[in-house]
Amino acid sequence: MIYVFLANGFEEIEALAPVDILRRAEQEVKTVASAQTITGSHGITVTADIEEKDVTTDDMEMMILRRYARHAEPRKIADRHGLRQILRR
């Protein structure tokens, strides 16, 4: 499984184009966020496939961590408690 982590204020094209390409290549991809619904930097609302609390590392092959826009919250990956917990596994 490939997990793509998103946060409010993410750049839509940078985050969702890789998801589209990987799914077209028949790879298992899930978008992950701290909440079920998040909003990108241009006001586009996206429903994440799963929330961070539901991520398992048992089947994880890759994780994609997107750079956030200047006004994204939180700006630093280190500020995302759920993501820090996943990285420690």
C-alpha cells in the first residue's frame, strides 16, 4: 500500500496527480489526512480515503509526504502528532 499524506492547505495538483498516476498504474494508493475532509490551498475540498489514526504499517510499501503551501496548517510535518506516531512505528 502507498499512503499519500495530506493536510489542510495542500497543493492540489502536487498531491493528487501522483495519486492519479499511481492508480492508473494499478497500484494500491490511499490518501491520508488528520480528518476525513480537508481543503486544499485553492479551496478544493477532498475526502481522504482514511484518517491518520487508521493507518497501518503492516502493508505499507511507501509513504508520500507532500510539501505544504506557505499558509497550510500545520506547516511542519513535525507538528502533526498522528504522522509522527506513524513514522515512529
